[in-house]
Amino acid sequence: MTNEELIRTIITAYGKGDLDIVLEHCSDDVGYCVQASPETGPYAIDCKGKEAFVGALQQYGNDWKIQGFELVDLIVSGDKGACRCDLRFKSRKTGAVVSSQNALFLTIKDSLVTHIHEFHDTATISALRG
């Protein structure tokens, strides 16, 4: 599997909430970071390891139901990948619906993702989560 195919596989599974496929293609010590300021609440994340990564994703799942997730752009160069995705999700607490985009930057080593750095509008998401 090429690095582009690997990233497409992970992003597609990520959007569907299929963590088994995502984790299958991540190193045991995968790093996951969501760039955000502390005032945005629980969405400022910097963790390491599959268990912590799953915990971070579950935090989102507790607050939001993903209604749409689509890969828009993907650039791969060597062991690095960058993608932009369209998102649509609904607050489980307030019913607020958010449409946004995020950017993910991935690092690959030995055919496994070793780091995911995610950027999205954490201020809006935090304000609308309830």
C-alpha cells in the first residue's frame, strides 16, 4: 500500500468512525494532537498511544454525532501527508449543527501512521457543544 493509499484508508475509516481500521494502520505509540487554545475546553489535545488516541476521539463522540465527513484535498510527499476534509456534525446536548473544515497532517513510518496533527475551528465547536 502506498502512503497515499494508507492515508486515504485511514481518513475514510476516521470519517465513518471505524476505529478498528484506523488503529490497524497506526503505530502503538501514535501521537495525536488537536491544536487549540485551552479556553476551548476538552478539544485541546496532545496525547500519545492508541489508548489515549481512542479516548480523545471518544470525547468528541460523547459531545458530537458526525453527520458527514468527506476528504476534499490530499497532498502526499514522502512520509508526510496533508489533507483537508469537510465536516458536518450535531451537538448531542443542544442539537446545534456545525459545518466546518479541518486539516490533518500525518506522518508515516514503516507503513504505519505515527502522528496525526489536526486543526479545526475548536472555538466554534466548543461554543456550540452546550
